[in-house]
Amino acid sequence: MNIPGKINVKMGAAIVAIACLFFLTLQVTAASHVALRFFNTHTTFTDTVPANIKPITSRPKKDTSIKKITLDTTIRSKNDSINTIDTLFISKDSLDAPINYKAADSGVLIIPTKEFILYGKANVTNKDVTLDAATIQYDQATQTVKAFGATDTTGNPYSKPNLTQGDLKTISDSILFNMKTFKGLTKNTYLQQGEMFINAQIMKKINATEYYAFRGRFTTCNLDTPHFAIRTRKMKMITNKLAISGPAAPEFEGVPIPIGIPFGIYPLVQGRHSGILPPAFNVSEDYGLGLEGLGYYKVFNEYVDVITRVNIYSYGGWTLNVSPKYQKRYRYNGGFNITFQNIKALNRSNSFGGSNFSKEEFTSTKSYSINWQHSQDPRVRPGTNFSASVNYASSRYNQSV
């Protein structure tokens, strides 16, 4: 019998079972959700652009090593690829080498003007430069050095500035030069290059090896007043190489000779080398005014050389001499001496008056001579000695010698 308002037990149980099954289905679906994909199973390519998804790789291992942390205090320059730290600041007016100095009298330091003055036999050394003088003054602001000599009670100079740089030595009345560039100016300077003695009223140094000089003098005589010299107004000198001058004129015992040359080239190379041999002037009653010894020395190698000299006289005579020599150390040595003469001498036997001369008043003589000398070194064959001497000359050669 059905009673309205009552619920059937079987129906209620069925409703409860359906509800439980529904909730259980929802729970399982939420736990195992799979994304839906739309593709055609009959093709191997996807119909959409795949996303740029990087594959998941294994996580990197954690670095458990202890790293030392240091602070870099290096000042880095944008233009310099070398990392350096310079904590030493050098003044712009400082020198690149120390200066050693001493003085017999005293040294005065003037701080406001940055000057240092040495008195009495002063000596200054910097690198390869040595300066000795009676007074030396150094100006730090301009990097210049001044050196002066002194005079005694009678007015005679002494302790002149003596500058030595390498193998070049100079003596001057005063010296002014820069310590950094070594450019300088000297007055009344004397120096020696090889066998040549050079004096200049003013000499200017432009670099380590080149000089310009004003009113210069060249000579091979080492006296203050040389017997023979060549004077020029301007010249340029390259140490240990050569000197070049403008117009030059010779002088004899300080007296100028009215003979000039447009320019001069003077070799200054030290040691055994080829070059011009300077002449000497002579005055003779028989031959007239003479230029003697002008020649050239030629070095072929370490075994052979030759000297050629010529004498020229105002009366028209001349003499040519060629002297080749050879030498092999510890073996032998020798040489030739070949002379040709064309002598024109005044005939003293004639008596004449006035200033007009005739041809008979001069005598002309032509002659020649050949000499050979050879000797063997005694160390080649101890106890024996060998030498040879050969002479051949014309009959008139000895008359004009």
C-alpha cells in the first residue's frame, strides 16, 4: 500500500549510491587529468607550430669548494691593457740619472731659485759626462749647467772648464749645456779628433755627435800657435767621422797665406784609415814658395797600404813620391819608395840685375829613383836573418836631393 509522503527504502538507497558514484568519479578525474590533444593519427607532422620549449635537463651540481675572495685595488686604464700600480710620482724637472759632485771650496744651495753652485776645483759626473771647472752652476728649473774658469792675481786663466763625454775631450773658456738633451754652447774650445787639433771661437752642440763651429781652425800641430793651420769661418763636425767647412785659407806661423779653397773636407776617423795628408809650407831661395807633403794615405787591407805625396814650388818644380808597404805579422815586411822629380832651381852662378829674369837664370833637372826594402821576421827561422835592399836611380837624382 502506497502511502503518500513516505520514501521507499530501495529508492533512497539507490539515490545515495548514485550520489556516491558521482562524487567518486569527479575525484578520480581531478586526480588523473590528461590534456586533450587534437591531431590526425594518420600523419607524422603536427598541424600547429610547436612551442620553443627547452628540454628539462638535470640540475647542475652545487659547487661546495671554498673560494677565496680578494679585492682588486689595481687602477685600470682604458687605453692600457697592462694592469700596473704606480705609486711613485716623479717630478717633471728631475733627471733620469743621479749626479755626483764635489768641490774643493764650497757648495751653495739657493732654494727659491732652485740653483746649486760649486766653487773651487768643482767636479760633476752624470752618466758618461764628466765636467771639471773652477765654478759650476746648476739650475734645476731649466736643467742647464754653466761652467767657468778662473784667473790668478796676474790675470792668467787657470782651471778652465774641461768636458769629457765618452772619448771626446774639450777645453773651453766657458760651457753652457742642457743636462737632459746635452745640447750646449761653448766658447774658445779646443779639442782633438784623431791626429787633427781643432779650435773654434764658438761651438754649438746640436746632438750627441754633431757640432757647428764659428771661426774654426784645423791643424796637426799641438802648439797653441801652430806652425801651420787652415782657418775657416763656418764648419760642421761629426765626431770620429769628418768635418766639413766652407771657404778656407791656410796660415803659416799665424800669418795668412793668399791661397784659398772653396770648401774643405777633413777626416776625423781614429785609428788606421785612408785620408788626405795635410801639407806644410816652406820658403826656399832655390825653389821659391813651396807646398810640401800634400798627399793621400790609402789602406787596402790589413797587410798593404800606400802613401802618395807631392811637393809643388812656385818656380815651377815638383816632386812626386809613392811609397807602398806590405807586412805580414811574424813573417815578413817590406816596401817600395818610388820618386819622380822635375826640379826647377834658381841658377846662382849667373849675375843679373833688376827684376827681369832670363831662361838661363833657372836650371831644370828631371830624375827618378826606385828603392825596395824587404826583411824576414827572425821568429820564422830562429838563428837566421834575411833582408834585401835594391836601389835604382838616374844619374842626376842625387844632384837635386
